[in-house]
Amino acid sequence: MNNERRKRLTLLAQHVTELKDDVQAVLDEEEDAFNNLPEGLQNGERGDAMQTAIAALDAAVCALEEASD
């Protein structure tokens, strides 16, 4: 691999890491929001939607971690 491609890959790896950190921050915020909901809302439709979003964000973080490895 030449230096130009190596530099491009390094830059892309940095972007993936930054993206993972951003998605992790959103995941943390969504988890906090869910945990601060009253129990009745957590067990309702809104809570279900939030849990679905949390699971999707968690999967995205895992995929981005795998990609950066």
C-alpha cells in the first residue's frame, strides 16, 4: 500500500471513530431520557419507541467499533 492510500485510510478511520463517538453521545442521551420517564410512559408506546431507538443506536455503535477495528 502506498503512502497516499495509507493516509486516506487513516483519515477514514478517524472519521469512523468520530462518528462512533457522536452516535454514542446520542445513545447516552436517549438512554438518559428513557430512564427519566415515569414508569407508566416507559411501559407504553413512547417507551417502546425509545427502546427501539436505543437498540438501533447500540447496534450502530457496535458496527462502527467493528469497522474501526
